[in-house]
Amino acid sequence: MIARTLLLAALIAGSSLFLFGGGDPVSMADSAILVPALVQGIAFAVTLAFICVRSRVRRWLLFLVLFVVIYGVQVFMALNDLFFFDIGEAVGMTKEAITQWAIFGTIPSLVYAGAAVLLLAPTAPADWHGEPRSALSWTWRIAIISLSYVIFYLVAGYFVVAQSDAFKTFYEGQISVDPAMLLAVQIVRGAIWAILALLIVRTMAASRLTAGLAVGMTFAVFLSMQLLFPNDAFPDEIRLRHFVEILVSNFPFGLFAGFLLAPGRTPEATGD
């Protein structure tokens, strides 16, 4: 399993080197690209392995779930921030570039999901019987997660990013957001995060804590790692502050969401 996880890490790191290095051997060998690619490859592979080895669904369904989750976290959730704050052009991304990202972002998502399933998923789903839940039970859990996301988002943004003079200078005059609209949008984003978390935990044969760890790792890793690479959109200080912001908000939020959503095992399944 370790060897296959390392193989997946090498595949992901190689694709990142090619993507961020533009296929140029000199750029790809630059430590500013090479080191983030290796870190991203290992982080992605470990996270995917953590989910795959505990799969309780068929491999084709696990592939679909992983594709939706990877694309949803790495592309969709990143892009909707650009659209809401309308800062695409401010960070050097035209609407055409954003559209291309949305389209071509499907390719690495498909590759990562497919490779993870082929290398790491068990051939037979694990035997797992979760507690049945009513529609009301799912509803209040998703509602709580949606609202709690706002807290994690605002607290991390305030303490990690907003206190920086560089942040204030960079975004000055570029962002003008109605607080009520900001709150409403983040609640909607929280609901989307909750759905992605539900997809993850429903594929796993795992305890609530393990499921929470899987969701926390996925939310933190797949959204933050691309910020390790230097880019023209953000100065280094802004880029790295956003990287830390995502880690310190998305991991505990995902841990909470996964723990709340994961069904406990039934007495019949535990032998009680």
C-alpha cells in the first residue's frame, strides 16, 4: 500500500510539475516549482489513500465520488470566490481564463480520481452498515454545518489575512461587499461543503472521527496546495497567507462536518 501511495504521489507531482512548469525542463527543475509539486503530490496521495482504503462502495462509484469531490474542492469552490468578490481581473485572470480553468480543471480531477481507485481502492467493498437517518436528521445536520462554515471562514479570514497591511494594500479598492450578501453567500457555500462532505463519508467504512479526518484533510489539502506555487495573481505574502487561512479554517471545519455527518455503525454490524 505504501508503494502504491508513493506511485500515486509521483504521478500527481509529475502532473503538477508539467502544469506549473509549462513543460519547460528548466522551470520544472526550479525548486520554487519542484518542492511544492512534491509536497502537493504526497499530500494529495495520502489524502486519497486515507479515503480509498476504507471504501465501502464499488470502485466505479468511488471514482465518481472522488472526481466530484476533487473538482468541487479544487476548482468549483476556488472559482466561486473569484466570481463573488469579482476580483478575477484584479488578480490577472480574465473571464476567459476562469472559464478555461473550469473546463480543463476536469482533466486532473479525472486523472487523480482514476489513478487513486486503480492503485488504492479494494476490489471488494468493505462490509459496513451505518445507522439509518431520517430526512429531518440529515436536514438539521446540513443546516448546522452550513452555518458553522461562516464562523470558520470569518475567524480565519480575520486573524490570518485581514490583519496584514499587505492584504489591505493589495485588495484596497478592489473588494466592496455588502455584509448581508457576504453572509448569505457563505451560508450557501457552507451547504455545498456539507454536500461534498456527505459524499465522502457515505463512501467510507469508518468511525465518526476517521470520517471527520478524511473530510478535513480533503477540504484543506485540495483547496490550499495550489497556493504553494508562485503565480502572477498574488504576491508571495498574500498567496501564503491565503494558504495558511485555508488550512486553519478548512481542516477543523471539515473535521466537524465529517464527524457530524458520518453515520455510526449499527449494533448488528459491531456484534453488540
